[in-house]
Amino acid sequence: MEIAAKIALAMVSVALIVVVLLQSGRSAGLSGAIGGGAEHLVGKAKARGIDALLHRITIALAVLFFILTLLVGFFVR
């Protein structure tokens, strides 16, 4: 169970990093470089929807990261 929790923690960590990097910031960050051209095609309302989805996914992954960190800490103890 400890190994599974550590593997899940590593996967959630990488996913959290990727989702945070995909979010558009004040300077449109990495998501502007990846999906910048598509924003002109689908409109700004769609981009706000994608940002809202990425925001919700970030919150869910952060909560999962916190829980898994506590779980791994409990197993190590």
C-alpha cells in the first residue's frame, strides 16, 4: 500500500505541475504558446471556459496531493 501511495503521489505531482503550467497567467504563460492560435478561432469565451476547467482540475489535484502526502507520511511513520 505504501508503494502504491508513493506512485500515486508522484503521478499527481507531475499532473499538478502540468496543469499549473497550462493555465494562462498575466502574461499568458505556457498555455499562450501552446494554444494561442486556437483562441482566435474559438473565441475568448471558450478560453475562459478552458481556464475555469484548468482551475477546477488544479484544486482537485491539490487536494489529492495533500491527502496523499498525509497518507505517505502516515505509512512512513
